[in-house]
Amino acid sequence: MEGTELVAFNIIASVGTARSSYIGAIDAAAEGNFEEAEQLIKEGQEAFNGGHSAHQELLVKMANGEKVEMTLLLTHAEDQLMSAESFGILAEKFLKVYQTIKG
């Protein structure tokens, strides 16, 4: 397996974990488990950072003039990265909303 493919799989695995944590945080907040929700958001952010770092590796390669082939797998990885980022933002907002509603 080539280097770019490994990076893409690393991104997908990391941000998949992040997205699952963010969804868990929303569910926990809906049930009034705010400490658990905050912990899940933190875990999600840590996992997301791993995927973001892997993505950054590719950007650095490109900036250094190395060719990075855009494949369907890499496109999927970037899509998952953006999706997880959106879920993270929403999880933080849902937490605040549920804290307001449930007091």
C-alpha cells in the first residue's frame, strides 16, 4: 500500500472515531449527562486532531513540491474529515442547547 493510501486510511479511522464520539456526546447531552457529553467531545477532538495531522502531512508534501495523487480514497478521507468537523461543531452547540433546556 502506498504512502498516500495509508494516510487516507489514517484520516478515515481517526475522524470516524471522532464522529462517533461527537454523536455520543449529543446523545449524552440529550439525556442530561453533561459531564459525559463534555468528555466525549474532548475525546472526539483528540481523535479529530489525529486525522487533521495526517491530512496536514499531505499538504506539507504538496507544498514541498511532491506529487500527491488525488484518488477516490483520498477524496473520501477529506469528505469524512469535513463531516467529522461539522459534527464536532454541532455537538458543542447541542450541548449548550441541552444545558439551557434542562438547566
